[in-house]
Amino acid sequence: MDEFLEAVKFLTVIPINTVTDEKALAKSTRLFPLVGLSLGLALSIILSVFSRLTGHWTSILLTIIAWESITGGIHIDGLADTFDGILSRKDREGILDVMRDSRIGTMGALAIFFVLALKCLSLGELGNTYIKIIIAPMYGRFLITLSIFLFPYARREGKGSIFSKTLEGKDIALSGIITLILGILIGGERGLFTFFTVLIIGYLIAFYLYKRIGGLTGDMYGAICEIIELVTLLLL
């Protein structure tokens, strides 16, 4: 329970009045998918309420706003910083410097716009809306966990450094099995297909980022999460 609460505190703005347990926080990554599932369930309720009060597209947009608000924008901020850095055409240190800059650049702004726009459209245009909105946050956060396990952390310090080298094989196996089973129970065959597809896509994205700077950062974890959420919505 301590690990789950630490994961919720780290990944969302939900107020939890407990003293931070560094050991539990370091191991909490294996439960990130459960935080994603909880977020998805909450969003499905929010969407249901909005859909009864407003028009179709307005309810979708308000749900997307709630989605990013609950997470405090931590992942979308990472997406912007990652695109600003990677597309800056600089070397490793230059990329890291750009990503440290609190100001948003053109590439980051475009990334935010297109990802959020496509999320909105993918939720609004096709069926299985509630299945999509429950599964997407779960798959996105599992890819954070997997990326932490597979690739080294690029900085000496940073929010993501606390998770470096804490995950073991049994942790990632547990996290993956839980995510896969829940994905199948909720999404059936399409949930199964989507799971393995996003594994491949997420790995390729993480590997590319790793090759660019020799590791991953907290911003890159956020970018991976946002992209995988979008891919999941599109596939489902």
C-alpha cells in the first residue's frame, strides 16, 4: 500500500498526507500501471458526468483537460521539453540544457498541440470510448516502468534518478503481467494486440532517445507516456 500511495503522490496532484517513504517511492514504479488504471477509471466517470451535462465534443475536451490536470501536467511538460531538446540539433549536453530550460519552445508547443488534439479526436470519433480511456493511462505508465528498467538514467540528479537501478526482473514481470491481464479483461483481443504493439513502439522510442544522449530523463519518461497513451487510443 505504501508503494501505491507513493506512486499516486509522484504521478498525480491528488493530495495524500503521508510522509514520503524514499524506499517505497523507489520501488513504486512497479505499481505505476495501477495508478494509470485508477486514473482511467476516474476519467471514465468524469466523461460520463460531462456527457450528461454538455455536448459530445465539449465533454471529450473537458475530460482531456481533467486528464492533464489530475497529473499536474507532468507528462505533457516532459513531452514538450523532450521535443524541444531532441529537435534542437545540439549535442548531448546541449540537449540536456534545452530540456532544463523552463521556457517552452516551438517544437514543444507543437508537440503538445498535436498530441492533445489527436487524443481528443481519437476519443471522440470512434467507439469504445470508455475502454480506451481506461486502458490508455495504464499502458502509458507501464511503458514508463519498462523504460526505467531497460535504460540508464541520463542525469546524475533529477526526479527520475530516485528510480534508477531499483527495479528488478521480478518487478517488471509483475508489473507487465498485471498490465497485460487487466488490458485483456478490459479490452479483450484488441487490448491484447494493443499491449504488444505499444511495447514495440515504446521500446523503439526509448531506444532512440537513449541513443541520442546515452540515457533517459524524467522528461523523456513523460514523453513516452504521452505518446503511448495516444497510440493506445488510436489502436483501440
